[in-house]
Amino acid sequence: MTSITPDSASRSLAGRTILMSGGSRGIGLAIALRAAADGANIAIMAKTAEPHPKLEGTVYTAAEQLEAAGGKALPIIGDVRNDDDVARAVADTVERFGGIDIVINNASAIDLRNTDQVTMKSYDLMADINVRGTFMLSKFSLDALRRSENPHILTLSPPLNLDPKWAGSYLAYTMAKYGMSLTTLGLAEELKADGVAVNSLWPVTAIDTAAIRNLGGEKMAAASRSTDIMADAAHAILTRPSRGTTGNFYTDEEVLREEGITDFRPYSLGAPEDQLVPDFFL
């Protein structure tokens, strides 16, 4: 895993408790592993209890990796769309670790088909996981977060870019991702007096995940960056003082530049920097 600068690396998540939606693979797991290396407590709520034929990892294999990396893990089988599952995840995390310091809204569904082709079942899935799930996990965690000394909510969603090309290209997906971002915008303002930091984080380039491989195969993955860049950027955000770090729509590059990193080549997977695939919404 790529190391961030000495200053940011000295800020630790040791003993802090994270509740994350998703996280059995991809960017979420990378963020969790970076926190586990500090000695964080990490509760992962995900649906994947059994191995998937096309996707790596389950909530249990993720927990094993987190423990091996130095953290304490709580695997929770649950669906972020289900009210009872989310309430149970919050209660179980508080019971196991004594509180919640950080909520990471990582779970997300994607369908890039246009309006003629996208099914309402897929539309509902994206709306329920991306928007409702983000809102609900944040909402149900608020009491615990207010008791934390440095509370953070971090959502993996893009800046609110109203260039019509994004809505015109994939309206259903854009609406779902921007709903997550609107939750960041609103909660940051609503929780300002409570000192709860609420921010979003988004990659500048494509990141090598199962979703990217499904979209563009090995060729697109080779023109992406590793998940480490998002893990390092998330770590930098989550170790900052909450009262001075809220209401931001960060990109991974922006955060790391603030930490003194200007060379992103170690995160690339083979393609030159000028040939990397740009991510959506920027």
C-alpha cells in the first residue's frame, strides 16, 4: 500500500470506530484496510455472506483481512436498504466497540444505461442503495456520532456538477449519485453546530474495481489507479479535526496535494498519467 506523507501518516485512527456500508471488496475494503493498519475498529455491513461467482470477497473474508492488518473487525450481514438491518448495525457496533466515530457511506449501485433502456427495478435499486441508504445510515448513527470527540461522515460521491452532459448521459445513475452528494451538502450544514464533519470523496481517475472491470475489462483496469489512492485520501480526511473539515466535495488528488503529495504515479497500474481514464462527473 502506498504511504502518505510523514505528517499525515502520524495522524492515526488507532482505537477509532468506523461503521461502513459495503466494504467487502474494492475501494471500501481498501479504506478499511488503511484504517485497520492504524489499529481501528471497523464494522462492515454488507449483503455478501457467501462467495459470489463473479465477485471477490465476503463480509467474513473482509473481516479476516482487517484483523490480519491490525484492526478489530465486526462483520455484519445486512442490507443498507432495510431499516431494521441498519438500526441493528448501528446498535451492534455501539455494543461491540462502545460508540461510533466515523460513518463511511460506501455502498453504491451503478447502471449507466440511458432512460429508454434502464429498468425501473434498476432505478429503484440505485435510488434505494445510493440515496436512501446513505441518508439512513447517517441518520441512524447521529446519536453515537455526537458523542464522539472527532466525528466524521464520509460519503463516496461526486461534486455536484450541473453540467447537463452528466444528467444527459446517464440520468438515473446521476440522480442517484447526486442524491448522495446532496445528503453531504445538507448534513454538513445541519450538523455544523454539533461538530460532525460531513464530506464527500471522489476519484479523479477510474479506480481498478470490479465495477470498472465490468465496464471496460482489463484494458480499462490497466488505465486506472489502484484503490490505495482513495484509501490514503480517506485516511487523511478522517484524521483531520472534524470542526475544521466539513461540507467539502473532495477529490482524491486534491486531498493528497493538501498533504504534500504531487506525484501520483505510484498509484497508477501501468498507463502513463496522461492516458488514465477520467472518472465521471468532473
